[in-house]
Amino acid sequence: MAETLQQYPGTIVADDATEYEARACGVQMPDGLWHGWIEFDLLGDGKTIRSGRETTQPNRTDIIYWASGLSHVYLEGALRRALEGPIVIPTLVVPPAAFDAPAPSSSRVEVSGSSVLDPFSGYERTHRPPPRRRFI
């Protein structure tokens, strides 16, 4: 069950001049790690919003330590993130392949005889010893 880790004194003012009170909250996950976020209460209205996960810590002691060190500037940024909502990352939908294999070859070339490139024949032509001259 989630719990309040730290209540912050004073108010956090949003860009539109609305004021919020902030508190850090956390919960232990099934894998034993702790997730932390910030909740903001709108003054006079009672409406509460929350940030996304701000931290993951290995134990309760460490998440309380994290919550105790948050600055006013950090809380302003967390409020801005909470008001803007989650980041939407557009994804490209890739259609599935229409075929299971490439098209068959459109033409066939019959090759007979030796290979087109014979590395030894090229060497023989360029490294042939000069003809012997006979002196009479």
C-alpha cells in the first residue's frame, strides 16, 4: 500500500499562478523495489494530481532519503510534468510482409565452360616469362 513519505512546506506555484501543496509518496512493488512520485493538492479545490514515477529505490530507507532531499525547484519541475501529462512517443506502424518469399527470377542465363573470372589465367597472362632469344 502506498504511503506519504514527505510533506513539503509552503506552496508550489504553476505557470498559470495556481498554487499546490506537494508531498512525496512511495510504494513497494512486488519485486521489492520502491517507486516514488509526487502528489500535488490544488489549494482551495481539493483536486489532486500526481507525477509519473520520479524514482526507483532498492528499499524504504533509500526512498525516504530521496524524498527528504527534494528541492523547491525539483518540485516545480515535477508539477510541470504532472500538469503536462505523460510524454507521448509517436510510433510508426509497420505493415506486415505481403509475401513469404521473393519473386522468382525473371530470366535464366545458362553458363557453360569455365568460370567468368579465373584468377589464375589473369596471373599467367601478366607474369609470363619473356621469350628466350636464340643467338646463332
